Amino acid sequence: MKQLDTRSSRSGLGSRSGPGRLGIGIGWRPEIADAVERLPGLDWVEVVAENLCSGHLPASLARLRERGVTVVPHGVSLGIGGAERPDEKRLADLAARAEALGSPLVTEHIAFVRAGGALTASPRLEAGHLLPVPRTRDALDVLCENVRIAQDALPVPLALENIAALISWPGEEMTEGQFLAELVERTGVRLLIDVANLHTNHLNRGEDPVKALDELPVEAIAYVHVAGGMERDGVWHDTHAHPVPRPVLDILAELRSRIDPPGVLLERDDDFPPAEELAAELETIRATVTEAGRGQGLPPGVVGGDAAGTADGDAGAGAETRTDTDTDVDTDTGTDADADTAADAHARERLGLAQAALLSALVAGTPAPEGFDARRLGVQIRALAAKRADVVAKVAPELPEILGGGYRAAFLAYAKSRPMHDGYRRDALDFAERLLIAGRPEDPVARRRLTHWWQDRAAPRPPGRTTRLVRAARAALVRR
């Protein structure tokens, strides 16, 4: 017999115990922590989950929480759209951060970030960035199961974000709106809709953002992202380092004409402007939402003329009453469940092989899989390498300091033949090691500094006080 899916209670769609209203917020980053604390009328902030250390909350976030500002952890490395099941430790870390912050929900991306390994009997590779999931039945089946695993491991509701993409998978079977609608129907997961990503996909892949909004289950939206970008290499890049353009605000207004979103958040990750400009962007976002709502005559919490509570109830009922196409059918004989498990394994294997082939082409220089646009793959390859160089420079700022103006060219040359396997910090160590093996940098003082930097981080423990004092004395003598 069919079993009712109880996940709707975790999704927050079917009851008032969900995340609730958030208001207008901004992405908290250490570089703008002071400015964020001074922003007028700030309702909430979002923080990259992986940037928080377990057991230690930055003082700025602690002060915001004391003021009653909601803090939501936003994951970037779970890879819930990948072929493998979600990593238990990453899920545990997300759960711990949600509890430490007292967050009403956690968010992640519909993307894959790594591929290969035991599932495909191939080298395990990391993208260092969010890559699109093919909109196919195989990918949707795997994603739904991964979402259920994550929901079971998290103490609060999960919301998933649509991503921006430079490339398209060949042979896709659904539009983005259809893919997300079925994902919500089958799992009860909430959505984080990034209107800047809808704009990016419109320019890069010809996808109509209005059609996407028409197909989305807007009642499942937990909150909305707004961000800026720029055109380069003939494509639009979602940089989070530029002002929000008018077309993105227009899509936000279009969304507001359908629903009053519980929250809207401005993302800014680089090239941070003065606090006054951040405040002005937030005010523009607030005014856009207010004006669009006034134009449609929709008060807060109303979806297309129906009460939000009614829409939520409908969504919850849809999540609880499973259809005949659901794959987790339970019978007395167990035959259907065994068949579903085998089908899931085959779907994972097919998806894993496809994702590994694409990622290998992007970061390891292997031939491009059939059906992909070669020019767009080239743009994506350059974008991944540039992002990798930028992030390594942030997590290991000593490297560009030691190497000076030659850092970027040296790193990009290294990245061509050395895919990332174990995160950015390991990548920084591997980069330094390769330089030292090659006898670089040529300047002996810089090479000595790089050697010490690498030894300190590759060794089981950091250098002692005496060693540090000797090095400081030598450096002072060299400067003289």
C-alpha cells in the first residue's frame, strides 16, 4: 500500500511552523561586517555556512543576533545535485551551524560541485564552483532522494536555490520551472529563488524568466536572492560584485506580482562599495517590492489573490499525498522497493558518469562530452580557473604577497594540469609545492619565504616561537 510522505512537516509548507517572514536582508561577509551592523532597517542576514568555524561565532554576527536579527546559514559545498548521496559530515556541519545560529532554515544550491570517485571508478575531481544539474528524469530522481536524506539530517527546513549557468546540458527533458515544480511536489522542499540567476540564464541560455515564474510553485518560496553581474566573453557572469541591474529588479517585481516573498536578500561578495551604496541598493529593493505589490493590490502574505495560509495548506497536502509515479512505494512483498533501489542505483551511475565526464573536461583538459557547446565550455573553463585563483588568494593571502604580480599567471599555469581534489586550502599547499619543486620563485628570498610558508602548513604542527623569531630576524637583515 502507499505510504504518506511526512516530509511536509519538515518543509514548513503545510503549517505555520515554517521559516515565516524574514523581511529585507543582506549577505553578511567579514569585509563588510561593520557596515552591515550600521545598515538602517535591516531585518536579517545570510552567512556562507562554510565560512563559520564550529563553536566560534564572529563577534559581529553575535551582536546582530543579540539585536534580534535573524541569521540564515547558506551552504555552497554540499553538492546535493551530484550523483553521490550527501556527505554525512557536511550535513552534520550544516545542522550544527543552524542550531548555533538559532536559524529558522538552512539553504543550499541545486548543483553539483564534485564528481568521479568510487561511483565511476575515476579520479575524484572538484569544480570549486556550482555547476548545473541536467534537467532529466535520472537527475531529478537522484536529486529527490538526496533532498530527502538532507531533510532527515537537518533540524530545520531546507530551501534550495536555482543557480546561474554558462553551459547547457544536451538532451534536457524539462524546463527549469517544471524541474523545480516536480522537485517540490515530490519532496516538499522549499525554494530559494535567485532572480539574478533567472536573468543570467535568460541571457546565456535563452530561458524566459517570466515563463519560469509561471511554472514555479511560488507558494514554496522561502526567500529571494538579488545580485549584480557583468558581461564578459560574450556571456553574462553572475559576479555578485556589481550593482543590481534594472532587468533583475524587473524580474523581482514580476515575482512580487505573483506572491509576497517571505524575504528578499541582497548578495555582494566582492568589490564592496561604501556602506551608503549598500544601503541605497537595499532601499531600491525594498521600494521595488513595495511598488510591485501595490500595483497588484496584493497585501503581504497573499498569493495570486489567495491567502498564503491556503496556498501553504495546498502545497502541504500535495506533498503528503503521493502520486502513483512516486518511486518509494512500500509493499508487503518488498518487490517494488527492491526494484526502486536498483533503479536508483542505475540512475546514480548514469548521472555520475555524465557529471564526471563534464567536470573532467572543465578542469582536467579531457575531451568535451558530446553535445556541449565548445565555445561555452571554453568560457566555463576560464571562469572556473579564474575563480579558483581568486579564492586561493583569499584563503592563502600570503601567496600573492610572496609571488607579487606573478601570482595569477603562475597559478593559472598550475591549474591547467592540476585539478582540485580536496578543497581550496589543500589546493594552495599543492600550488606552493609545485612551485618549489620547479625551483621557483627565482628570487631566493621569496623562495625561502614560500618554503617556510609551505612547511608551516604541511607539517603536523605549526613552527615554535624560536623558529618564528629566527625567521623574523633573518627577514629584517635581508631588508637592510
